[in-house]
Amino acid sequence: MIHNALTMADDNLAWYVIHAQTRKESEVEMALQRQGLEIFLPMLTVPSRRRDRKITLRVPLFPGYLFINTQLDTTVFHKVI
């Protein structure tokens, strides 16, 4: 019976897209995670050339966008805004 209650609770969750300021996605992700929300920010590792060296950077797959898995009600809506 507990398993069914958990399954039913998860059925109410949906994925939403959040638009954030470009290059601030990680800050938004951390802020929303501190509020207890499930956030997904897919990242890529890309090579980058500097004047004197080559480095690898982790950049968002979709710059300016994050994904949130939640049941969107007024409480969550105000946390996200």
C-alpha cells in the first residue's frame, strides 16, 4: 500500500522548462535545489582554446534553460519566480 501511494504521488509530477539568464543557470539551479526542488541542468564538456593553453569547459546543453520536476502549484510557482 505504501508503494502505491508513492507511485500515485509521482504520477502528479511533471517536467517544466525554466528560462534563466544565460551564464547564470548554475546559480539558479543551486538556489532552487536549496528550496527542495528537483532540478535537471544537462551539461556538456567542450574543449576551449586560450592564448597559451587548451582547457575543457562544462557548459549547459541548452543555454538559458533548466528543467524542474514538480507538481506545479502556487507555492512552487512562487518559489520558481
